[in-house]
Amino acid sequence: MLEVKNIETLYGLVMALRGVSLKLEEGKITAILGANGAGKSTIIKTIMGMIEDQPDKGTILLDDKTIAHKDTEWIVRQGLAYVPEGRQVFDELTVQENLMMGAYTRRGPTVRQDLTRVYGLFPRLSERARQLAGTLSGGEQQMLAMGRALMMRPRIMFLDEPSLGLSPLLVREIFATIARINQEDGTTILLVEQNAAMALGVCHHGYVMENGRFVLAGTPAELLADEDVREFYLGIKSEVSVKGFQRYKRKKRWR
Amino acid sequence: MFFQLIASGVAIGATYALMALAMVIIYKTSEVLNFAQGDMAMLSAFIAFMLLTSQGLGFATAFALALAFAFFLGAFLEFAFLRRAKEPTVLGLIIITLGLEMVIYGLASWKWGGDQKDFPFPVSDFETYNLGGGVVMSQLNLVTLAVALALMLMLFLFFSYTKVGVAMKATQQNESAARLMGIRVNRVLMLTWGISSVVGAAAAFLIAPTDTLDPNLMWTPQLKGFSAAVLGGMTSLPGAVGGGFLLGVIENLFGGYVSVEFKSVVAFAVIVLVLCFKPSGLFAKHYVRKV
């Protein structure tokens, strides 16, 4: 499966990833939590070869073969699909055309089957099959971006902030679908999220990221039990003064 | 008189529409205005001329080969020059096309000379048909119109129903997302240039018999095509077609009723007016992005 070893990624002179190692387990959901600018998306973009000449150091192995410094188009054909942050659907193509673009590298009757399956997963998309993608709501565009990635029949699917800008109800629906895709197709999923509660609810393994490094890793149960995660990611305050207001701010302990 | 002017305007407009289409196809993918468009077409017309006269090939073979040449010429120019630009800006790429224009012009002048030649064509400009209502169209006009319409229909079908055509549109809209679909963006760009060059060459084959063949052949049609494209909003293929026909008709009406001397100025007046009053073009039905 996919293994990332000690990668360092630079944006010009700024170091966004400071030595990140990560191993995806086949058929499991892995989540990366972290605040804005922690470097979560950069990990995926580096793996997908979307940042030119990066990673600066380190290796990315898919089935023990290196895929670092290859073209995005080539990496996609190895069965890696990326649902980008901010959906990135093709605004002026219809919903169905968008989905068919997901199957661009494939041919044959299985494509039709997958189209029916995606419409089954997201019935809202089938109602709007002939509509231009740009006219969809944010939630529908997220579904479309996920459906489009599913049309590739990926081995590994990267999801970048699928909850961004969606209503709580819709977020729950999207995460339920993510779990379903993982169970039914056995797709390995790497999830990048700020919504820690939702992400820890579906994943099998989680990492916490800060300033371009992983600071904590473990099963969701371990992470949920961690005091720092509870306070800084789940917003559950643990220390309250006798008078009922917070007297000091807790410091994170992992640095 | 009025209907006659409109009819011949439509016939002329068909060639403008083709040139406009050729420019828009490239502009849409890369926002590059291809100033070499006209001369690429001119070179293809010279190739057809050479195949017809010195090689003595039949019309069908000669034109097919020249169109194939046009396709490879467009793809080659993209591959060999535009893609080589390091950290390209739109302006830089436009300057490259200007350079290409001069190189091609120079090559054609050197190989075939600047003198005016007769371009052999299977249909005549002098054989006319009376279409009723006092409207007379030459055989050439009718063929021009038919070929142009057929090409437009083919382009429409290609962009709407083929996987590659839709992938080209997808690349135009969001290049990085297109890469994520596994679309080889560089190949799409090359193909874009090839197709655009073929459309331009078809226009040149239709224009050459009305005029004489020399290296300046496509200079005016390119400018007309450009104004037609602006009229249609620069990014819309149906807009370019509509703009081309409209420009042909406006120009002819102006020539017929106002002044023949200033007929060719109309195109530029149209550019200025459109840019002043409706910069998005008359036919732009652009989807407005949600902010």
C-alpha cells in the first residue's frame, strides 16, 4: 500500500512539511487532524505530484515502488483519487459529464455500472444529472466531487476537508457515505479534516498535525482520550477554576 | 438589394466565423490570442496550392493532405514553441505567437514569393444561382456556406458528445482538476492547436479562390475573425459563429448603403463598440461564478 517516508515539502523558502511519515493500511480509513496551515492538504498534494519539484526530501512508495516526482496524470492512473478542497468541479459541464470525466481513463461496460452506483449513493445527483455543475449548492458539489472520484474506481481515495462550508446535517450525511464507500468497496481512504469529532467518528487510525509535523498518532479511542485533543480539537474544556471561569490557558503538552 | 446584401454577407460571414472559431478554440484553453492563426492557415493554403499544381494531385487528396498538414503544424507549434516557455505568462505566449507569425510569413514569402497566384478550386465564383427574391449567390458562396456549416456541426458534435471533446472543455474550465481526472493536459493543448489550425486552414481554402494566393492572404480575414470573436464574447463557440455571420452582414449592409470605401473599417468599429458597451460579447451566456 501507500507509504510516505520523511517527506519535506517547500513552498519557495517556506517549509510546509517538516519530515512527515505515514503508512496507509489497506481497506482502512486514516484521518489527519489539524488547524489551518498545519500542512494537511500539502501532504496529499505532495503525494499527488501537484507541487512542482516536491517533495524536496523523502520518499513516497506505492506497493514499494516510488511515485515521487511523477506527473499527476500518471499518479492518478495508478489508482489514487483526490477529492480536492473546495470541490473543484467543472462548473460549465453537466453533472453527468463531470462524473464521466472521472472515468476518463477507463472504458468498457463497467463505467455505466459505476455511474448507476454513484447515482445510488447520491440520489440528489441523479435528479440533477443534466444541470450545470456550477449551479449546484455547496453540498451537492461536494457529492459530485466525491462521485467523480469514485468513477475512477480508485484503490486509495484522498478527501480534503469534505465538511468545509456544509451544514451539520449534510456533514453527517457525507461522513456516513464515506464510511459506506470504505465498507462496500474496500477503498482505502485518507481523510483530512478540521472537524475532529466527525473524522474520529469514522476513521480507524488518526494523526494530529501541527506546523508541518505529526505530533500525535493513534486509534480514535486513544485520541479521544487525549487531553490535548479533547481541549484543542474537540473544544471540551477540562480545567475550570473554582469561581467558574477559566483562570489560565492550558498549554499543549506535545511540543 | 437588401436581401442580396444579407445573403452575400452571410456567405462572407461564414469564413469570418471559421477564423473566429479557430481563435476562440485556442483562446478558451489558454487565454492566448494566437496571432499566428492567419498565417498558419495561409501556409496550409500554400501547401494545398503546391500539392495541386506542382504535384498534380486531385482536389480531394490535396485538400485532405493539406488539412492533415495544418493539424500537424498546429500541434507542432504548440509542442515545439509554446510548451517550451519557462514559467509562461499569457503575454509572453502571445508574443511567441507574434514571433511565429513573422517566421511563417517569412518562410512562405521565401518559398513561394510575394507575387499573386491563382488558387485552383473545383467550384467557380462566376457560376451563379438565382435563389428567388432577387437574391443571386455564386456557386463558391454556396459551397463556402455549406462547408462552414458542416465544420461547425462537426465541432459542435465533437465538443458535446466525444470523451476527448468534453475533456478539452474540462481542461479549459479547471486545469488542475482535469489533471486529477488523469487527463493529459499537455496533449489536450496540442490537440487544441491542431484542431484550431485545421479550422483556420479550411477558412483559408475557402477564402483563397475569392482572392489571389499570396503571403498576405489571411491578414484581413484574421482581423475580421478576431472582431467576430470579440463580438461573440471571445470564449463561446456559438458566439464566434454568430459573431462571424453578424459581422459579415453588418459589413455588407454598410458597404451597400453607406460607403464602400469604409467597408473594411466596420470590423474595427465593431470591436471598439463592443468593448465599450458590452465587453462580454453579444452572445456570451457565461455562467457566473458564485463568490
